[in-house]
Amino acid sequence: REALAVAVLHEADVRDYLVDCLAEQAHCAALAGDAATAETMLVEAHAARDGSFGPDEEHLALAQIWAAVARGESSCGLAEAQRWAERARSMDLIREALSAWHEVARLGAPRRANERLHDLVHRIEGPLWNTCARHVEALCNKNGRALDSISLTFESLGAVLWAAEAAAEAARQHGRCGRKGSALTSAARAKA
């Protein structure tokens, strides 16, 4: 399927979107745990780039972050996420920086991301980014109840992967606190 999509992109007059599409294919493959496909798509995406900074930069960064994780190199993925967050912030790309700091938190470093994300969130509108900021804060505080609430909010916003992750983390926190019923409920939401 990936090969067909790439072939269509190469044949059609969509060169402006080719790198984005290849990078997103790499990102999706990485999230699915298919490191080999992620790497192949990343190589093609980099080969299709013209070298200038553009909207494809974020797609490539996310693909590289999660490809590293798919290869079993979580610390490399975390370092890449932090580099991208700092670069986006230095270029005043607020949404991209917020997204990257949220990735840093999702990869296990919420304390590293919390202050930076909260410094930026007031500069952008919309419930998604406020929810991301609340998510990182709840991860820092290991607050299962807050994570359950955040999971529901993410789900209502259509961010189902983040909703499942927040529910799974809520289950872990409830379990650590001896709240078995809450842990089971959160775990079931994470699997739904």
C-alpha cells in the first residue's frame, strides 16, 4: 500500500506535498512499530526535499522522533524531540514548539517539557494546546484523576491516540495509589 501511495505521489503534480506525505507515512509506520518502513519513507522524504525550511520540517521531525522510538532508541527520539522543540521555539513557531514539547513529555520527560510548554501555551488559541499543557502537568504530578479527565477531553477533540495514552497513564497512576477499580476503568478506556 505504501509503495502505491508513493508511486502516485511521484506521478502526480503534487511535488509541494510529496515530502509531507512521505514523512507522514514514516510517522504512521513508526507509531505502528514498523521501523523498516518508517526508515524507508524517511529516506525517500529526505531525498525529495529541496533543502530549504518549509512546512515539511515538522512532519520530518515527528517522523524522525518516532522512527527512533520504533527502532528501540527512545533516548534518541527524546533528544530529537527536544532539539525540534528548541528549534521551533527559536524560530517563533509556537504551535510546532508546543507540539514538540508535548512529544518530549509523551516520551517520558514531562518535567523537562512542563515549564516550556506553559510558557508558550498562552500565545495560541484553542482547547487542544491547553489540554496538552494540562496533560504534561498531570504527568508531572502523577495525577490519575486529572489524566482521566484529560483523556476524555482529548477524545472529544478527536485526539484519540493521546486520549488512549492519557487513559493508560491514568491506569498506572491509579494502580500505584491502590485504586484498583479506577485503574481497571482507565485501562479499559485506553484499550477502547
